[in-house]
Amino acid sequence: MTNLTNLTIAEARAKLKAREISALELTESYIAAIEKAKILNAYVAETPDQARAMAKASDAKLAKGEGGSLEGIPLGIKDLFATKGVHTQACSHILDGFKPGYESTVTQNLWDAGAVMLGKLNMDEFAMGSSNETSYYGGVTNPWRRHNSNAQLVPGGSSGGSATAVAAHICAAATATDTGGSIRQPAAFTGTVGIKPTYGRVSRWGTVAFASSLDQAGPITRDVRDAAIMLKAMASVDDKDTTSVDLPVPDYEKAIGKSVKGLRVGIPKEYRPDGLSSEINAVWDKGAQWLKEQGAEIVEISLPHTKYALPAYYIVAPAEASSNLARYDGVRYGLRVPGDDLIDTYEKTRAAGFGPEVQRRVMIGTYVLSAGYYDAYYVKAQKVRTLIKQDFDKAWSKVDVVLTPATPSAAFAPGEITDPVQMYLNDIFTVTVNMAGLPGIAVPAGLSSEGLPLGLQLIGKPFDEETLFQTAYVIEQAAGKFMAKNWW
Amino acid sequence: MSVDEKTVRRVARLARIKVADADLPKLAGELNVILNFVEQLNEVNVENVEPLTSVVEQNMKKRKDVVTDGHYPKAITQNAAASEDDFFMVPKVVE
């Protein structure tokens, strides 16, 4: 019998529906696989009892020929999503012991569709990081290693636990979030598929806020079809989030397999900065070639403000973070370090509870919003953001979708990047998408000479996730799927 | 623009994060690296450009100003470090 954990969502869904396998069997296989993969440190909290109970309920529904689109499918949930009565700490010390009395809209949508929760996944603290090294619960190990090397590599971040868990087959798929690249960069580092939908497509209610004008949730999955299935279940119109956009959620799976004949694919010249590795350049050219062979038209375009997206992001995101993270004061939830008075309690709690990267960003945010600097930094950055968005608005008159590399390199080693700005540069190709509120998908496109996954990114028009799935599937068909060798 | 130790102390106070005097020089250095990085924006001409306020053109959703939720103080205070009679407890703030 084949290992049940190797089934994609689509494959498992068919076998569950046909009663060839039970949801409980599938769930038990994952619980056993998680047990064997502890060394990867992907999970920060496991919920096997809850998983078994949910799987049994799914089996009862399936036996009656009922059930939702994810009935009996075991998922991992990023620690950023509020899950009722279950560890929800954004992998921060400051949320020690926090168990919400409510469920996030995204996870509620998934449970309503019949999915099974395996546990909570590791991540960078408050989603601030590109290597998962800022987690209070320690780093996550990438299942991928270089050829002939036992050296550990990071899975990227901030959704490092999600990417590793999907790549290591210790969940069928995972939820993730993306503020500057936190879905797409780890997906690229682990040979998985990750989509950040259009801002407003997925409700942010019940998801721990980092930068509210940039945050969007999306899935990390093993292939493009599974990403379409997951996004359909996660997305909704939600009265509890005023930025949730009032548009029906399409059946994204229908876009899979559609021809790209006549599709205009933009290649932005600004995404080829001096010093970009020849391997990344080659995989990008190959991606364009595959689409061309299937009848797409390749069009060179210009997005002139690309280089300013990252510096503008490092004003806007910390500014919003400093406001959002003001709520962690040791009073209503989480850690409290007693002080001489109330202010001293706040200051000691926040000094002990936030890690160094979070403290840096809160301080930067506080500084750029402080009296006398607001116009010079924050307003300026928001103006640059308008220009970045206008670049894309102009591009859409020439092209239907944009193809770029997902990351400037393959996965790196823990401790290899210590300079904060060097770490930020990981998001150089992904952050523009958040700044403009657009959808972007990362899809594996090949392996580096060292045997590590490399990903391509497709950027779409607002609410045109369907074209992303359609195009990414064509790349996936040409590139094939990539699976890490099990060494753990 | 760059920050000195005095500014870092002021910002830390505004952010309500305790920073030891010994850590100020290192933190100032780290913040200056980031601030130098964002200085690139000075190259961009933003004359007559409106700041972005929303990436999606949508009228602000409104709802009736009525209570839609609540009446469970126990659930609200259950995660607090200290609570009593459904109130959050903090160190004494008035003498």
C-alpha cells in the first residue's frame, strides 16, 4: 500500500470519497509522520486528539455521501491564526500561554469545509523574518539539503513551518500568511506552491496582525491544483473584516488545465538587477520559454519603481507593526514581567517578550511615525507606494500576467545572514506585490546546481487569481514536481 | 537622517520597550543601517503624487452602530496575567 501521506489533496479527496481510505487512517498516517519528523521543528503545538475527533466526524459524513470540499483532509495551521482553545502565539514569547476564545475566519472556513487540524506551525516571530530564525520556538529545518551535504538549511520565512511541513509531507497542506513575501519565499525554498491572494480576498479576522494594509493569508501546498482547492476554501466575504472585498469566490480549480495560448506574459526588466545569479536568470528564461511553447506571448515590460518597493516597505510595515503590537502590554493576555509601576511593567514585559527583530521593527515604526518625521518617512513611503501601484496599472494594458523569479537565491544556511538589511533583500521580488495589493503565486521551476529548489513568481491583476493558477499549472507541467529525499 | 543614542532612548520610551544603557550604541547602529537603507526614497520624485490609502478601490463598508457581540467577560479575561471579578488587574496607578 502506498504511503497515505504522499497523496495530494486532490488524490486523497478522490480516495476518501470512494471510501478506499478513511479520514481516520489518513490522519493517523500524518500523526505518525509528524512524530518521525520532530527534528525539523515544524510544529510548535500538535493536536492529535482533536485531529482524530475531526477525522471521525469526517468519516461519518463521508459514509453518508456528504462532506465539504476538504472533508477529512489533514492540515497544518500557521501559529498566526487564532484557533479556539489551542496555542496561538505568533511564535512570540509575549503571547505565552495565549489560547483564544474564538476562531479565525480562515480556519473556521477550513473546518466548515471538513478539514482536520493536525496542529500549529512554526514561523518567524509575528511573521517578521525571512528564515524562520526569529521564532521563540527555534528555527525550522528545510527538508532539502545540498547535494552531498548534511548541512542544515533554512526553509525561508516567515511561513517556514508551513513550507517545511508541506514539503516533508507532515500535513497535506498548510495555511500561511504573506506581508512581504512570507508565503512565496518559503514556498520557493522548499519546492512547494504558495499563493498570496489579492488584498481583500481572504478575511484577516482572527489572524494576528503584523502590517494591516499588507497582510494576506493564503495556502502553501504540494502542487498548483491543491493551491486552487485550498484558496477556494480559505477565501470568503466577511462582515468581520471591513477590508474583505465583496466579490464571489470563483471555483479556482476550473482554471487548471486551461490553455495559455494568446496569454500576454510580461517580463519586467527591473527584476534582472546587476549581480543576479546566472542560475536564477536561467530558470526565469526557461519559464518564459515553457509558456511561449504553449502559445503565450512574451512581452518585455518596465516597472520603473521596483527598486523602491523594499525601502518603502521598511517604513510602511514597521509603522503599522508598531501600532498593531502596542496591544501587547502584559495586561490582557500573554506574558507579564512585574515592574515598579504600570509603565515599568509595560516596558519590562515588552523588552522580555519581544525578540530582537520585533523590537527593531517596533522601534523603526515608532520613529518614522513620531512627531516631525511622519511626513518625511511615512507619507513619502505611501506616495512611493502609489507609484509602484501605478507601474502595475500601466503594465496591465500590455500584459495579462507578469513572470519573475520568486527569490534572488536558493535556501541558505542558518546563521549565514546576520545583517538585517541583507535578510530583507530576500523579499526583493515579492514585496512589490504586497505594496500594490496584487495576487502572486510561487511555483517550483527547477533545481539549482547544488540540488535545491528554485521558484518562479507569477503576478496577476487584482482578483485574477484564476490566471495565476492557469499559468502556474503550465509551468508545473513543464518543470515537474520536486520532492525532498527523506533523511529525517 | 540618523539617530543618536539620545533619540534611541526617546523612541524606546515611546515604544514602551526597556533598553539598558549598555545596549543603546548597538541598537542605534542597527537602526541607522535600516534608516540608511530607506534613504534611497529621496531619489524618487513624489511631487503631485497622492499617498496610497487603500490598494483596493472600495467604499468603506458600514454597519448599524449596534452591539453585535459580547456579554462574556470570563472569556475576555481568561488569558490575563491577573484578573479579579472580571476585571484586568494592573499595578496601582493612583496613590
